[in-house]
Amino acid sequence: MNNIIKCAFLGCLLIPSTSVFAAPCLNITLTGTQGGPPVFNGQAGSGTLVQFGDDENNCSAVNLQFDTGRGTTQRLSQAKTPVGKLNAIFLTHMHSDHTEGLADMMQLRWHFGSAGPKVDLVCSGDTQSPKGYVLSCEKFAQHIGDPLIKSGEMAQRLAENNKRLPGGPAELINVNAFKPSETPAEVWKSGDVVVSAVGSRHIPGHVSYRVDTPAGSVVIGGDAGNDAPKPPRKTSTSAQVEALSMGADVIVHSTIHPVMGPDKDSGFPPPIYFRQSTATDLGSMAQRAGAKHLMLTHLIPPLGAKRQGPYPIPGGGLTEADYESAVVDGGFEGGVIVGRDLSSLRLPQ
Ligand SMILES: [Zn+2]
């Protein structure tokens, strides 16, 4: 901290500069932009890092990770935010492409941060599907270290260093499971940073989040889509996410390009197309919500890819301009970021 000496006719005062000049800031970084379980060109799986702080700590007093796809650990290290510095991790839903990086992240924390602190894992409580299965974030957390416990690897590590937690990385997770509500409700708070959530449609237990800070606000839509699983309907976007986004500065949202639609020629399964929000409809939604920026992530298809998994892209690989023009077609007049791994946005700009 640089202290400042102010002098006036009554004498001199030593003023800590953080309390006088440090301006609050919010930093949003996409830690992974791959859409769905396929791999393409080394892209990491879904995730967004949201950081709040001030000029003097480079917006890193509070570090929140939303979703933890494959490769999140590596992207966080590139974003100069080691896994051990995360205060809380939030999951939008239990699909593996949004969660599979967590085991790696927690194992790293177990190796070098067993003394704590624990990390909050904020997610939906157990959700029963009408088809009979149950999606459970709590069980996922409880069993996060199981393969390495069962293989004996953890016992071997503990024999070398008994300062690590004997129960493995699950002991470092503090699960904050909540029952998603239909209207936004607060689910986590630290100082001036408030996170709220709303239940939204994709798979059972899917939720979307909003972070409010003195430097601005950001919505993490996840893979949300419309309540009606297919047309006829006004839009592919989520009414719940739209309500959550009202007046937000930034919306980060998974998207699918209209080129994958059943009216084109990709052969992409219509039910999967219809359960995502199209880039065009997200442009309309962001405009209605009054957002200043829209960050597209979880791009289906990835930029430049000739195929999405086994499905060919009609007309060949898409460019950033193809996604931007789809958003502008929806009427959005704000800033568009077509996400790549480590794309970031800082507020205030
Ligand atoms: Zn999903």
C-alpha cells in the first residue's frame, strides 16, 4: 500500500491510499469456451472466473469460479489465479462438461492447501428427474477423490506427508446446496459481493447466477433455454435468465449458432439444438434486459471447427463475425465478445 501524506495549514496527515483512491473493479474471464463434451483445438471446458477487488489488488480480493470444465486448472494458472485462491465455486448444472475439471482442481488444493481454507461449492440440492434418476452435486463433491483413494495413490502420498487431509480432497469442500427458486434469491455473500440464483431450464437442477458488486454486475446464464422445449415459442432463451439479467452490465451465456438448426443441413439432433439459447435470441434478450455487454461462451460449433462432434457445419467453419452478426440480427446494440479461452472484460472500462 502506498501511503499519501497530505499537508495543510494545520499540519500533515498520513492517509492510507486504499481507503481514499483505490477504485473498485470487476474482472470477468472465460476459463473455457468449449461447447459440450467434444474436444476441439485444446479448448477448455465451460467456466467463468469472476473477480472483484480494487486497483491495488488487480480486482482479485474475491475470486469466484462458475463451472469447472476440463482444463480449468490450467486456464486459472494462465489467468494468474491459482486454484488455491478461489473463495467459492458455483455449478450451473451437473453435466460433465461443466464439472469434470473439479476433481483436478481439488486434488491440487489437497496437495498444497490441505491446511485450508475450505472452498465453498454452491449448487442445487439433489434433484429428482421425472425419469427417476437423481442429480446430486453433494454426492459429486463427496466422491471427488474416490478414484485416487481406491487406487492407493492417496495412501502413498499420505505416507510421505501426513499433513495432507486423510479423507482426501472432499474434506476441503464446503457444500452450500440450495433449492432453486423461480425468482432470483441470494445464495452466497462476501462483503460487498452478493451472488443470487434462479432455477432455469436445461436439465433438472439447472440454475443461473448473478453477481452484484460495487463495480458492476454479471449474469452467468449457463446452458439455460426456454421452458418450452421446442417451437412454437417466442424465443429459445430463458424467461428466468431474462428476469435475472434486468439492468445487469454483463451477460455470459452458452450459445448455439442458428446454422445448427434443423432447417439447415447439419443433422444435429433437434432436441439438443432446441434446448440451447441461439446467439440471435440471446442478442434480443440482452437488448431487452438493458445489458451493456454480451459474452458468448460454450460455442456450438467452436470457431473454425468443420464439425461439432460427428455433425458437419453447413458452409464450413464459423468466424467471430458469423456469431457477432447473429447477435446483431437479434437487435443487440451493446458490446459483443465472442468467447475464446481467456477472453476477459474489466469493469469499469
Ligand atoms: Zn449442459
